[in-house]
Amino acid sequence: MTPDEPRPDADDAFADAFAEAFQGAGQGDDTASLSAPAPDPGVGAQLRALTDRIARELAAAGPGGWQRLDAVFALTLGSETVRVTYTDGTRAMDTPPGSQVLRLVREQRRLAARMPGGPWWRLLMTLTADGALEVEYDHGDLPFPDEYLLPPEAYRADLAGFGFPGEKLPTWLAAYTGHGDRQLRSPRTAAARARADAAAEVRPVASVGDLPELSATWARWALLSAGFVAIRSGWGPRVRPSHGWFEGSTRSGSSLWLLPGDRAVLSGGVWDAPGLAAAYRGDAPFPELFAGAPEWVTDAVLDARGSSGLMSFCYWWEGGRWCRGESPGAAEFARAVPGVWTRDTVGGILASLAGQEEDPAVRRATEVLVAAADIKAVRREMLAQVFGGGEDVDLDGAFQQLLLAGVVKRSDFPPIPEQVAIGIVRKHLLDNGLESPGYQVRDLTASRLGVGWMVYVPVPQGEIRISRAIFYVADDAVLEQSSSATAPSRYEAGFEQRFRERRNV
């Protein structure tokens, strides 16, 4: 498998997994298209003639020895982005088209406006040296690549110039040209809205059954990220500390942010979501995704689709449950979220990524892996039992995803050196003015414990001191302070437990 082979396609894998888990996840269908007058019977023939002429002009302008040309013309009435590339079998050359070609392309587009589909926004042409010509008219059924996306005002002027209503646009383009920042949520806006909701007694909807509880969602997101990294796929979800994201091949996707205090925000968009499509057509009001949301649900933790008006769902975790405003249920956004729905769906995707979905041993290994992630106890060998250890498998990268997510059982912490532990206590005493004639940093000594050091100033021989300070420095450099009033043998048990809980060992 090569890095650019999405096996399986991320969108299909996660949507199929959801359907299997919940039986019938629906997917929206944006069927909006431009309307135009009925075409003149001769328009089609004129279009073909103009297209052939454009191809001949491009062929004549090509460098010697070219074998193939690829041309993309992204146009509105007042703006354009054009790229023409010639290849000779060994190298590619970008050559700007002449003014005559651009004049013909503009004329062709004005003529295309008389067809039922209306004027195209991208014309794609491929021509080989032996005369084979392929032509595609792009009316925006799918989002344009960023390099061919013109400014919103260019499309608005185009619509006005051709007399097409904006509500007939595909959802993504309607949002791009007219979202009006309605989905942005600055801290000030969020705070004001939260106060207004509280005054009006607007409450969020407690979402039951749409998503697993937060810790399971996060652990499974990380596992799926590790799986796609393991097979060196550019598709699938990824994680960073406290942040997971997923971008599907059809521009549906989501973000998951973990926040202090057992809080989180999951938001994103299905690019052709029915609710958004109806709203941009003018058939329904825009859904209030943030109805009842707390003030900490802001742009800082919301999916970037909000900046372009294409966020179609927002959930937040608070008080041990998922909540939402007027977001749809999971069936309508399954394509935008990795397949975290159940242990079985996660295990099935992992086995499929490994190419061993029919192997009972691999399926058992995925069950062990998913169960271990749920309790933050994954070990490297568990990954190897699912994906193997061949040259085409990136176990290091996969394990790094799990390390970043904090679902790994750690046992590789070396003991902190004695002098480092004493130095930590010395700095603490001096920084806080705690040194005294009877407790001087030069007299500090240390005794080794199971997971760190006990650091203290010994009592002078023959003396008895009550409640004398004793410091404990763990192998992760965390400092704790106690006193001789608590026997070290009693304190050590809690000291070690806290270390293991911090380090997940």
C-alpha cells in the first residue's frame, strides 16, 4: 500500500461503520442547481465548435514535443484564475494562455449560460497530441479546490449579472457567498448569548445515544487515528494533545477539543447537510446550533467551518453528558465524524485497515486494543498484533498518536537522579523564603523510594523535632510536601499512587 491509497476510504469506512452500528444512518442530498431558460436548439453545436477552437488554439501555442495539455479556467464575469500545463512525458510546463484563448473562453461561457445548467464556473480541458479531447463543465456541484476559488464578491456579481437567484446555488457556494458570519462565536458574542439564553430559559438538549461518553469518544478517535497512520494513509482522523480532527475526502469533517474540567466541544459539518441546504434556499430558518450553549463554546474550540457558514452540528460535553442546541442527530452527521460509535465499529475499521477483517485472531486483537484504549492502557505490542511490523507499517507514528492522546500505558520513566531531586527542593525553599537556621539547603539529603526521593534536612543527633518538613520528589519531577508528623511509610503509598495515576502506569 502506498501513502496516498486510502484503504478504505475514510468517509466510506466511518459512514458504513455508523450504519452498521445504528442501522440506517441517513445522508443528506443537496440537489439544488442553477436554473436557466430553455436552450436554443443550436446552442449545443455552437458550444462544441467554440470548445474545439479553444483546444486548437491551446495546441498551437504549446511548446515543441508536448504530449498532453491540461487546462483549468475558473471564471466569473469580473474575475478569473487560469492554469494551462503542457507535459512532454518527462516534465510539466505551465504556460499562460494568450488573450485570444481567454476571449474565446469568456465567449463560450456566455453561450453556456443559455443552457439549462447555466454558466459554468470552471472549464476543465484535457487534450493529447493525437487529438483526443476531454471537456468537463463544473457548475459547483462539489466544492472547488482552494486554488480555483474566487472571492465571494466575484460570485455575487456573477449571479447578479446573469440574473440567477442565490437560493439556487449549491449549499457550499451559497454559504461561501452569503454566510454573513452568522456561525462565528467570539467570546463576547458567546457570553452575551449565554446570558440571553439564561434569561429566556433556553436550555440545551441532553443528547442521549448519539455519541459515546467523552472518554470513550476520545480514546476511539485516537485509535482510528493510529490505524490510518499505521498504514501510512493520508486519510482518516488525527490527534494532538486535547485536539482531534477529521477531514473527509468530500469536505465533510469535524473537530473535537478537550477542555479542563471534564468539558469538550465536538463540531463540524456535512457539506450538503439538509438543514443548511434548506436554510440557504430560504425554505427554513437557520438552525440555532448554539441554543443553550455555555459561554466557553467559542470560535477557539469550534470547527473552522463556522467561518464559512458550513457548520451543521455542534455538541458540547458538560456535567457528564453531551448537549446540543438545534443540531441534528448523529444519523445526519455520521460522515463527518470518525467511526467511534461502538467498540465493534472501531474494531471492524481497524481490522479493515489492516486488511485482515476476516482473520479471527486479528479481530480478537482489535477487541483487546479497543478495550485497552478505553482504560488508557494501550501497549505498543497490541498495535503490532493488529497491524504487524513490516516495512510498510508505521508503528512508531501510530503509537505516537496514542501517546499524544494519553491512552498509553507508560512504564518507561527513568528514576530522577538524587542530586536533581535535591536541587528541586533547594530551589523551592529558596524561592519561597523557607530556609531557616535550623533547616538550611546545604544540609539537604535524600532517601530513595519506589517512584522518587524523600528529601529532608536530618535532625541533629540527640534532638527531637516535631512536624519537621519532609519533601517528596517523584520521578516525573513533581514535588510534594509533608512533615514528620506523617510517617514516611504511610505517606509513600499515596505518593506512589498519585504518580501512577499521573503517568497512567
